[in-house]
Amino acid sequence: MKTDSNQIIGIASQPRKRSGWITGVVVIQAMWMLVLVALSLYLLVLARSPAIINDPDGPAVAHGLRVGAVAIAVPAVFAIASSYGLWKGKLWGWWVGLVSNTAMLGILIYSMTDENTIDWDMVGVTTASAVLPILLLVPFVRKFYWHGGESA
């Protein structure tokens, strides 16, 4: 009886290959996570900048920037968790990504339609944020995560 040295130390003899769909979803989710984290950190740095602090309304503006940073940090935490779960091929990562990205899309749609004027920058951000929930619902991606990370 011959045993493979990879099996003895617990390494699979063939690495599991991910499809382009799965890799794309993981990469896009990771990029979305980086954008949210970077934006939150940027607002915190901006709140401490001398231009803001020395302004007559500086304390109020700095407080507003800190509140905005926290408001963006909340979805960033969910994006971090989702990115990790999707990377590991976990169903909970798929669920966290689907629910949090869909909630963020709903908030953006509401804020875009709340006013009577069209803000084309907001339309672009809202359209871009719709990509992840749609990709997570593509049958191949959904089946991958619902079947424990096995290729469908």
C-alpha cells in the first residue's frame, strides 16, 4: 500500500480550482471592501486636518465627518466579513455579502430618489453597487457557495 507524502501531511494532492465567476465575485467584493475602509479612514483623517480644525465651523464639520466615517465603517465591517467568507468559500460569507450589499444598494437607491433632481454621480455609484448583489445571485456563483465551495 503506497501513501502519498501530501496525504500524510494533510495537503490535498490537487488544489481546488475556482471558476472565473467565483474569482470575480471575490475580487469585486474585496475591492468594494477596500473602497469602504479607505473612505472611512479618509474621512477620519480629513476631520483632523488643519483646514477643517481652523475653520470657524471646524468643530461641527469635524464632528459631521466623524459621524460619516462611522456610518461608512459599519458596512465596511460587513464587507470585511463577507470578503473573508467568500474567499474561504463559506455559505455565511455569501449570505453576509448578499444581505449587506443589497441593504447598501437599497440605501443608495433611496438617497438617489429622495430628491427631485438627478445627481449623475449618485446614479453611477448606485449602478456600480448593484453589481455585487446581481453577481452573487448568478446561478453558478450561488450553487458554488450553497454546495460548500465545490464546483457546481
